[in-house]
Amino acid sequence: MQVGEIIREVRKSKRIRQKVLARMVGISPGALTNFEKGRRRISLDWLHKIAEALDTPVAYFLPDESDKSRATPGDPRERRLLTAWRQLSKNETLRDDFLQLLEHLGRAKGIKKVRKRAS
């Protein structure tokens, strides 16, 4: 997936219109369209501004060929996770606890898959 495609997926998952993101970053909607469609190469400076506006780390937009297991922005589970994160309100303690739980689960070894029982 190209950088522009990732920008588009993140923007759409956050339900931000092109026009709004372009205004936030300070470019024309046409320029943003060209970035997203790969018709124009994006500079690191513009990528940084877009990443900041989307509240997403710049590294997320850069291809990482060594990590094939990374969930794509179109993965419904990732969207559910982002939605849950946003619903945690602005309570930093709750967000920190949630993040620690996810990190713990990510490091856990030997977790067996649990099958749902038929009722």
C-alpha cells in the first residue's frame, strides 16, 4: 500500500472529509487528492503536517516490508480498536490502563484460542 492510500484510509476511518483535512493542513483539496492518489509525491514536511492533523504517528504511513502481520487501516478490528480508544473520553488514567492492558496482551505467550461454546 502506498503512502497516499494509507493517508486516505486513515482519513476515512476518522471520518474526515478531504476538504476539511486540506484546510487543517493548509493545502488545497486538489493537492490532497493528488497525494492520496499517488499523482504527486509527498514531502516529509507535508506528511508530518498530515500525520499531525490525523493524530497518527508519521511512521504509520511509511511502508514497513519487514512487518507483514501489521493490520492494515482497512482492517475492521483496527477500526473497532480506534473507535473504542476514542470513546474512552479524555480520562488519561483510563487510557493509560487500557494501553497497558493491550501491551500486556501483546507480550503474553502461550495464550490458547478459546472456542465459543454452542448454547
